[in-house]
Amino acid sequence: MSTVEVVVTGIGATTPLGGDVTSTWDGLIAGRNGIKTNDTEWAEKYNLPSRLMAPLAVEPSEVLPRVQLRRMDRCEQIAVIAARQAWADAGYELPSDEHEPVDPDRLGVAIGTGIGGPVTLLDQDDLLEQHGLRKVSPLTVPMLMPNGPAALVSIELRARAGVHSPASACASGAEGLAQAYQMIQSGRADVVVAGGAEACIHPITVAGFAQSRTLSLRNDEPERASRPFDVDRDGFILGEGAGVLVLESAAHARARGARVYGKLAGTGITSDAYHITGNHPEGIGQINAMTKAIREAGLTPADIGHVNAHATSTVVGDVGEAVAIRKAVGDHTVLTAPKSSFGHLVGGAGAVESIVTLLAIYHGIIPATRNLENQDPKVELDVVAGEARKLDLVAAMNDSFGFGGHNVALVFTAA
């Protein structure tokens, strides 16, 4: 059981449902859809079998000045946007030479991304091939490197306790939060800005996922394409987005009179060591991650009233996770799957969905899983469908699993 309480005092996000947390949360509760038809020229040019995507609801160009936009990859842009929202939501002002709201040596950053800046890499390569060296940006490497989002946030906030950028595929955002938790637990920091970001809707990523047959082909019904736990699910939809949380030691938050959303009470990180894309068939890594998170929180499985499932809408993955949840938590817990509304945000998924998990506790309401019309009989759990469900929650868990066998479970509790 942990000795230092870690609380959440600020949240920020930009997703396919909205440009901030409020619009994203309201969209989930209302059952809105952020998945669109991919009508880009390149989708037609390459004859991609999946013509679906979940783009941002609000373009970064509507938020950031042009000079900043040109100096950052899209993934970095949205990480900065979400971090600024979370920082302000926590009641902090941006640091200046006259005022530093947090001791820089006690402030850290941990923001993960699964892929980083491939769009910059490919765009700059095109410029090199077509126009030569003169057209290549001198900021190419800072824009494409996976630690760019975390580094830029740390520079803006003057965070000197350490900056971390886990690259654990679809578990990256959740692992960023776990690392932040560990930084505060170990005494390295009082405040850590943590989460994940991804913006990689591009011909090469879509083509690669299509070739691995993990994308939905329900092109004529984008609003019904992502259907976790449904018998007719046929794959996920690639999305983009970022989620960032401000984590603090409870003592630090209390001393400044901060508003607290809840606690990050326990984390569990394991690896399957089995297959580069597939989960272990017996779910041992997922089960162990959940068990460790519950134990670290000082709770029992019976305390976990809700699980925000990773549930990407793949044929094998959804059932495997449901079986693992039953073994680790039990059949009493209530599930939801937000990817049905905003697609798969890859490195941003675990962070955005952690915000959703936290707000489910905070507001006492669980968003519904869209398009769950005929639940797979192999999913022997209560999955919220149709409309959001009111439920008083003491503790809830967020699951995040990534290619390479990365498993992260996070347990949140009420303030």
C-alpha cells in the first residue's frame, strides 16, 4: 500500500469529441460520435480498405499561434494544448521571471507517445527528395523525436525534477501517469504534469494497420463502425488526441487549497514477453497488472466498481480483456469502452481514458459504450450500453495495453 497520497488537481484534453475536457466528457455522456469518413485525397489515391478516421474536433491552428505551430509536430502541438489546459485547471499560472508557481526542482513531466512525429519525418523527407537540403527544416529532429511532447511541456513549465517520455505503444499515456505517480511516491517531485498524446493519421500508419487487418471496414457507417464487445465488431478506427493530468502529493495540494478530482491510488505495469502484436492468450500480463494496481491502492477486487476497458473493438482483444477482468477483478464490476465514441488515440488513449475514469467517479456516472447492440456472449460482464448509467463509485480502474506486450492498469479513487 502506498505511503504518499497522489491526487489529481487539473485535467486537460483535446480529442475527436471536443477541444477540451468538458466538451469531450459531455460528448461521451450524450453518446456523440467523433468518427468520420476519411475523404482525404490520399485515402483514395492508395485505395485504402478502411476509409474511417477520428480526427480532432478542434484544429491546433485554432488554439496556437502560427509561429508555434510551425515549430512543432502535430503530436507536440496537442500535448502542449492539453498541458496548458490541465495547468490552468489546477489553478496555476504559467511561470515567468517574476513568478514560479511551483518550485522548478520539485516539478516533473511524464508524457508518453506511441509513435511520436512520423508525419514530420515523412513530410521533411518529401521536401528533401523534391527540393533538396535547403527546404528541410532545422527543427526536423526536435519535431520528430518521441520525447518532443514531454520536453516542450517541461520547457514551458520550467520543470526540472525530470522529464520522461514512455513509448509503450497504446499503453504510453497510462505509463506516463504511472511514472508520474512513482516520481511523487519516491519524493523526487511534488507536482508532475503527465499523460499522453498522438497525432498519426497518415497514409503509412493507416496502410500499416490496414495490412495487419486491425482496422474496421464498416466504411458506409462511420457512426456505427467502432463497436467494442459487440458480436459484429471488426476492428478499431485510428484517432488522434491528447490527455494531460496534473498530479500532486496530497500534502502539496492541501497546503495551497487546491480542488481535488480524486486520487491515483495504485498502478500496475507488466509485460507479456509473448508476441509483438498479440496479447498473451491466457491474459497473464493483463491480470497481473490489474492485480498489482489494486494491491498497491490498498484495495480488494470487490472495491473496483468500474473498469474503463482498453477495448479497441478487435475480435480477439476485447474477449481476452473481458476474461482477464473477470479473473482479476470479478464479475461484479461495470465496464465501458470510450473508443466506441472517439476511436483509438494510441499513445493518447490511456491518458484521455484515465480522465474519463476519474470523471466517472467524480460525477457518479459511467458513459455508455456506443454501438453495443448485441453483446458477445464471451464477454460475461456488465457493459454499459444505450445511455450513461448513474453509479456511486469509490474506486475505478483504467486498462491500457499496447503492441509489444505492454500492460498498464491504473486505479483511481474518490477524493
